[in-house]
Amino acid sequence: MTETLTINIHRSPVSRLGELDPANIEFGKLFSDHMFAVDFVNGEWQEPQIVPYGDMAVSPANSALHYGQAIFEGMKAYRTAQGGVALFRPLDNLLRLNASAERMCMPALPEELFMQGLTQLVRLDAAWVPEAADTALYIRPFMFATDGLLGVRPSDTYRFMIITCPVGAFYNKPLRVRFEEKYVRSAEGGAGYAKNAGNYGAAMYPTKLAQQQGYNQLIWTDASEHRYVEESGTMNAIFVINNRIITPALSSSILDGITRRSVLQLARDWGMPVEERKVSTHEIIEALQTGTLQEAFGVGTAATIAPITAIGYEGHDYELAAVDNSAFSRRAAAALQAIRTGEAEDSHRWMVEV
Ligand SMILES: *Cc1c(COP(=O)(O)O)cnc(C)c1O
């Protein structure tokens, strides 16, 4: 990518990379040396900056803090077998960021600003992209209101930022989940399809209750009837029943995950039937009882694929059979990893070198 956009870079005089223990990386704790920031003032994006990572001053009256005018993205950069660094489907993240921005009355970010900020930041902190298998640099773009004004209305000013942190290879411990039939993450017509901060804050309490009951996560059901599967925690949910890939169709209450999209594409590439439709809790329980539910898993950037080993419903825990490396979820995870590291052909042109 050519550098057509000038970004002011204030380099950090010292690197904190020495503080990183590559064998024990705790997610989201130690951030790379630099961060990207650009302000939106007077209806325009101002001069973008890359500065040393650190605390910053904001008005205590900003409406991100009071009214939740804040959105984010989650994506990763991978070290390739050829020694480079590549991003996975970054333009998909930009499109979703701008869809979230529209829903929250925030300004759209131009493609060049996003892509240049991203690539120049990741290039500058390339030493922070870990090398070991299944590791990556997690990238967190986000935007928030900055007006110092308590009136309930969209802010006139905003800041868009990108921070990054290395993530280790984590073992995806199979999850025990249960269908949630009281609380909701998101309702039709709400903002659940947007990656806005408030969706996460409101999901913490029901998740905590499920964890107190011994589950790792819950499977959200629809807000009006609690009959249909929505998502699994902060991931999209996919099931394999009778060798068919089945997942809830997108709606205004379901977030359009890029991992979901990629996994469904792989299934189609492999000639497997893919059904995006309503999936009822009864269908899943019946498939568990008759033994036709082969796999259930969550998909998202953080874990890629998180297998589900048990589903709780009306006080009973239904166990899933263990899967081996021939399972669809295992093959899809391996195929995605091979594309990300440049070991397999990137036939859909998902990777963007920085
Ligand atoms: C981010 C997110 C996902 C996963 O999206 P990816 O693009 O695959 O990371 C799924 N559900 C919710 C609610 C999310 O916020």
C-alpha cells in the first residue's frame, strides 16, 4: 500500500517490548508502544497522529461516558510464513465500523484514514506481532464522543483511535453454555447488530449469573419469545446437524461477524450445505437427544472457534460428543489459520499485507 496520507508520528523514546513474556501473554493487558488517534471537529477529520501509547485527557461530561456513544472493532494481524505481517479482512471491519457509526449517530471514517492508520501503526509496532504458532497482534479500533456537554444529543466532536496488543496461542477449552430465557442481549430494532459499547455492558450481568451456575457462557435467544438462538456470548453461533452447517440468519439483533462469514464461506467452498435461518432451541435440544447434533461452536475474532461441549436447557445439561480433527470446526479453524499465515492459498483475497 502506498503512503498517500501523511500521519504525524511521535515515536516512543523507549520500547516496553521487554516487558512482554511471549510464553505468558494475558489478553488485553500489555499494549504495543504506539497508538493511532484522529479527532473529528467542525464536521471534518483532523490531522491523524501516531503517538506513544498512554493515558489521555477527556472531558468528564463526554457523552460516551454518560450515554454510551462509543463503538469499537476487533481484528488481528498475523505473522506470515514468509516473515511479513498481514491483516485479515480489514475492509470488512471498516464497513462494519461505519455501519455501527451510522446506528450511533457518529461520523463515518474514510477508508484511507482507516487503512493508513492501521497499516502505519502495525508497521511501526511490527516487533510486537508475536511469532509462535496461533498467536497474533490483536487490534482494537474504536470511536467515542468527545463533546464536554451533558445534553442528550449526538456529540459534535469525536475521536477515533487504534490500540494493539499481542495475544498468545490459547487453548480453546470446550465451553459449557446454557440457553438464556430471561435476559436479552439484543432485540429486533435495537442496536445489537452494531458493535457499540453498551451491548457489552448490559450482557455482563446475565453472563455473571450463568457463570455462578457453573456455565462458561450463555446462548442468547430472541427477545420476544426466547425460542430462537441468537448468539453465543460475544460470538456468533454455528451448529452442525446431519453434516449441514446451520446458523441463525442475520437480523438487526445479530452482529454480522467476519469469522462467521469466513467459516460459512469455507463450508460452501467445501461443498457443504449451509443454512442461514431461524434456529429454535427445540431444534437443537431435539438434535442433541436424537444424536444428530454433531458440533456446536462460537465463532469470533478473539478465539476464532470456541467448541461447545454442553448446553443447558430447563435445568438439564445436554452433553455433546467429543470431536476429533476431522470435525468441521477443527478443519475450518486450521484452514483459516493456514490462510492467515500464508501457508495456504488465499483464494478469496482476505489477507492484506502491511
Ligand atoms: C464482535 C462480535 C462478534 C464476532 O465478530 P467477528 O467479526 O467474527 O470478530 C459476534 N458477536 C458479537 C456480539 C460481537 O460483538
